[in-house]
Amino acid sequence: MALEDAGVTLDSIAFKIATGYGRKRAEANRDVTEITCHAAGAVHLFPGTRTIIDIGGQDTKVIRVSPDGDVENFAMNDKCAAGTGRFLEVMARALEVDIDELGPLSLESDNPQKISSFCTVFGESEVVSHVAGGAAAADIARGIHESVAHRVSGLVKRVGVENELTMSGGVARNPGMRSALSAALSTPINFHENSQIMGALGAALIARTTHQRA
Amino acid sequence: MNDAYKELLATCKSVISNPMAYVAEWKSRNPGKKAVGFLPTYVPLEPIYAAGGLPVGLWGSDIPVAVADAYIQQFTCSLVRSVTEEAFTGMYDGLDAVLFPPICDSLKLVGSSWDLNLSGKFLVEFANLPERLDGAAAGTYLEAELRRVSKRINGESIEDRHFPQAIALVNRLRESMAGFCTWRSAHPVPFADVAAILKAATVLHADEYRTLVDKVLSVASAPAEPVHAIPIVVTGLSCQLPHPEMMRCFDEAGLSVVADDLFLGLRGTPAVEENGNPYANIAKSYCKSAPMAIRHTEHAKRHEQILEQIERNRAKGIVFMVPKFCEPEWFDLRYLQEEIRQRRIPNIVLDFEEGLGATGSLQTRLSAFAETLSLR
Ligand code: SF4
């Protein structure tokens, strides 16, 4: 499907890199972790990048790169959905809002509600009680994003905030998330409209370099 | 790899997969003798062997923790939770006694809980080790404490004449572990296998272990094909021998662990003098043990040791593999990491818990670290 969209055949690909959690099982010339790939993709699009925040569906990663673009340090969240895209999905469902609308909705808030940042299950029941208490959907939505931002900014501080910051991954397309994170870290955040393919772009760049070196 | 190595590995894997089956079998061969469980990282094994007994390291397993949660907080290290689950579900009923070193709040708390709840099944006793080893009082105090502990677990005071043999046995157990570690630096074997072989040293009778290891060391074999893996040092595991499958993540990431501090309690205490006052000699050896996180004043010495390991082995980086909720290791980590960062030595902190099947994330983090190192 992806090959069709790109108008290429499998035979015409000289070097394949697999990345992500299933990378060991994919048929490829080499596997590279998503950490290295996201870093390569982000630095390619924003050469001044020193810190990358990748909020994925299952986990969240913060990656520090050197001025040359090499990975220097990184931190990953724990085995818990709090602070990940999954948290946003669960909360959108509790709020009965489409996940794509959650971010824009949160930007309309003028009185954010507090949502627990340490547990998805508690967070969900808090959202339900805010709804029952009559809070505005936009305020609850903002609270949800602030909760994720609070969790993620703790992770960012573990590796140390260094400008420029770039967000990668699908959650970066959510304007509510970018706004909440930027406020939590008191710094602007780079964003690219194709942020969800930053890891794949990085993998392709590494594949090209590896192939050229061979 | 030679046949002796294959035999050693197969025996070790089998023993650690069900230590209590080995204990039952050993007791049937040695009627009337005691099997004494012990918690890491250091308890004196000599008094147990002097009475003809079998010391058995308790490390837990990956069974789900349910019963233990009724007795201890969930924010306790996975080792303590896992052994408590096993103890309270009757898995250790074949033991005659269990010896605790109160090296951290978790072990102090849980040891008292075992004593309260399980003392009808086996004796629970503490070997109260000194916190500081740099004064003359440490040795004198420990000598008296060792006498007391020996009397408690053996039910009678073991005569000093039984000790030289037991001391020699434990010395040789240490030598076997050290000998194997030296051997493996010339024969790169997976770190997962190293973990299995070291773990079995805490279950198998020292004589049996030595025989197996000696066979490996005595067979002249060509060093294995060099492994193109990145040399690294691992620290933070002085009180641990994690499941070998967890350690396989290092192998799969292409990292070669050239120095580690796994189970440093026994491995890091020097040989005990065989003649003379046995308790004083054991105490003297402990007072000279390698620096460890369990004593809060030793992080500077630990730092020197790690730097020496990095230099000697030309390691490219260091992995701080720290058990989640382990207060002594986390206390030291801040100091160690700061110094390592100042020297710009690549490093990564991995917190881990056993028994959660979460090797996927560990694997990703180690592979990413390996990729970072390979670019340097
Ligand atoms: S790993 Fe740490 S917390 Fe757990 S028993 Fe050992 S010293 Fe105590």
C-alpha cells in the first residue's frame, strides 16, 4: 500500500531499515531503534534541534542530541499509559469527543480543570465526574492536555531541556498538546505538519547513509 | 564451546529454574542436615557449611505477586516482593532457616514480617552487618555478631575446629566465580549465560559447583571467535542476579558486558584466612569487601572502581542498571552519574523490575544506547 502510494516496487529499494517495536520481526537489511530514527528525522527537518519529544500511542520518549545530531541521552516513560497518546484517546472517549477534535477544543478553554497525571484509570473517572459536575468540555479538554504535558515535562527535565525543542510523532499534530507542552516548558516547540513520519524519515536517511557507505 | 561448558550451563539453568527441587534432592542425600536460605547481598556462608548445611540464595522468580501485597507496599523492589510471594505461598517450606542481611529498609521490614508470620515453618534470623567498615570497632562488633548468628541458625555453637574446611570451601566458591569471570573475558559468552552461571553458584553446594567450573577451566580451548560487540560496564546490580532472559537484552543489543557488579556481596569479599579465630577472620574479610551501595559512605570508592573497570577493559560506556525502588542504589546513583558525566563517558540509567515481562522496553533502550555508542 505504502509502496503503491509512493509509486515504487519492493525490488527498487536498495536498503531497508526496520524500526519501532516490531523491528526485529520485519524483513529488512538492518533494524534501528525508533529513538535513533526520530532523532535523525527531527534534525533533518529542524537542524537546530537539541531536544526531541516523541509522544507515541504506547510510550513517550525524550531524546537529547548533540549539535552534530548524534543521540546523547534519552528517557522513556514507564510501563503506564499516562503521558502517552493512549491517555488522550481514553480521555477523548470519556468526554465523547473525536480524538482529532480534542486539541482544537482545548484551545477554547479559559478555566482549565485539573486532571490527575499519574494514572489513566483515575484520570478517566475524573473526566467523568467533571462532565457530571457540568464543567465546560473545552476546560476539561485543556485539563487533559495539561495533565499529559505535566507528565511529559517531568521526563524532559530528566534529560535536561535544551533549545531547540522539536516534537515528533502523531500527537505533535495536536495543537492543544503543543500549546500545553510549550507552556509547561516555557519554550517554543518546532512542529512539522508531517511529524508522524519523522521516525520513518529518519530510518530512510540512515538507510541512505548506510547504503552509500557500503 | 567445549562440552564441559555445555554441562556447566545446562546444570546451572536447570538448578535455577527450580532451586527448591535441588534443595529437596540435596536434603534426601544429606539426612538431618539443614538448608539455610539467604537474602542478598552478603551473609556469612561459612557457619552454614561448618555445620554441614547448604546455603541457598533466594532471588524470587517471575511469578505474579499477589499474596505478598497484603504484607508489603507495592513500592518495594521486585526482588523483595517476589521472594516474599514465594515465602508466603509455601515455596520455601523445605528450608530450615532463612538469614537476612538488613542492608536496606525493605529487607529490614520484610524480614520482621517473615519472622512474625512464618517462624512456625522456618527460623528467620538477621545477620546485622556494620554500616561503616573504616573503624576498628567494625571487626570486633561483627565477630561477636557472627558468633551469635552461627549459634542461632545451627542450634548449637559449632566448634571452631569445623571451620577451616568450611572457610576453604567458601573461598573456593569465590575462586570458582572469579575464575569463571576471567575465563569468560577470553571466551565471550552471552551475558544471559553469565547471569545463569553466577546465580547457580548461590544454590548448588559449593563442592558441586567447583567441580563443574574446574572442568571448564581445565579444558584448554581456543578462545571463541571474537564477538563484534561494544564493550560496556554495568553497575547497580550488587544486590541482584536478574533473570537470565532479562540479561539477554544486552546480548541482543550487541553490547558486551566486560565488567559488572552482579551479586557483589559474595564476589566482592576477599578470601578468608583458614587458620586462627574463624569469626574474626570472616569479619576481617567482610571489612575489606569491595565498595557497595549498601553502605552509604562508599560512593567515592565505587566511582574509582568503575573508572578503573572502564579503563582496564577499554569500555565504551556504562549502564547504570538500577532496581526500581532500591533506595541504596538510587542514593549512590546521583553521585556516580555526576562524576561520569563530567568525564563525558557515555552512560544510561535503566531502572528495572523483574517479573513484568517488560523486556521490550529494556531491549529498545539498550539497542538505542548501542547505536549511540557505535556512532562515536
Ligand atoms: S535491591 Fe535494593 S531495595 Fe532490594 S533488597 Fe537489595 S538493597 Fe534492598
